[in-house]
Amino acid sequence: MFASFFAKRNAKKLKDEQYRFLFDEAPVDEVVVFDTETTGLSPKKDEILSIGAVKIKGNKILMSEKFELFIKPSREINEKSIKIHQIRNVDLEHGIAPHEAIVQFLHFIGSRPLVGYYLEFDIKMMNTYVKPWLGINLPNPQIEVSGLYHDKKIKFIPDGVIDLRFDVMMNDLGLPIFGKHDALNDAVMTAMMYIKLQNIGKI
């Protein structure tokens, strides 16, 4: 009820009717898993450098429809930031403009639910671009994989401390960890976790 109320209120603020599709009914049994690499951890002052995403339909990751792009930042990336995401300034010389990146991303996700690991941060980063332009925050339903994992795990160890680190969850679920850390690989691994969590009775 409250979700529907806020969705309707959000829809009324939409500045561009071309993006009304964001409020359409989502395709059946489809979600989009996505991840971003950014210049830092502050949605107020940092920028998105890359976006990686994949669609899931049922129990299948649709790698033929993967989404990956790099965004040219407004200023050079500092050395501290490069050490974290391994994206150098030279890697972004042919990156696309932020607005064009967000346009492509919105058309990719449509109205599908968004899945991620610590998704709240990625959503906040996206909304720093979307809100000033369209007048709305992303209206898509959000699914946090660490929350799914916690809810599964807590049933069997109600008094335990649940370790929600990415690698710990991957190992516990018996899933392979890819060596290269980037937005697309992280999205694919998160997609694997999501599917596994949807299909097991217990961990």
C-alpha cells in the first residue's frame, strides 16, 4: 500500500514523458543485477566511472544482453581511487558522457526490479544523475542480496552473527569468485548469488 502510494507520487514528478516506461509493469520473472565503480563513497560529490549489469530471466543470466560502459568523469581520478577500482584516467579517455550513460542504463533496466550487493549506495549514485534531470528517483523495486542471504541464514543460526562480506557469502554458497574486480564481473557474481538464494531451502 505504502509502496504503491510513493510510486504514484514519484510518477507525478516525472519531467519527461519519454521515461514513463519506468513505471510500467515489469516483464514477468525478470530482474536486472547491476553494480557501479565510482570515484569515491560520497553520492554528493563523487561520480560514477563504470556501470555493469545483466538481466536475469527465471534462473538464467542473460549474458547475451549484458550491459557495460565507462563514463568520462568531470575531473581526473586520484591515485587513491585508482587503487580501489583499478580504473585509470587513460581507461576513460573514450568514456561516454554521464547523461548518455544514464539514458542507456534506463532503457536497459526498464521497469524491472534492481538487484545488487549494498544496492542502496549504487541507487543513490544513480539518483544523483536521474533526479535533477527527470525529477524522480529510480522507481524500480530493489532487492538486496545480502538481505536475502541474512534472512536465509538467520533461520538456522538465530543467535549467530551473520558475516555479510561479499567473498564470504560467495564461498558459503559454493560459487566461484572471478579474479578481475570490475562492475560487470561484480554484477555477474551478484546475479549468481541471487539465483542460488532463490533456489535453495537452506544454506
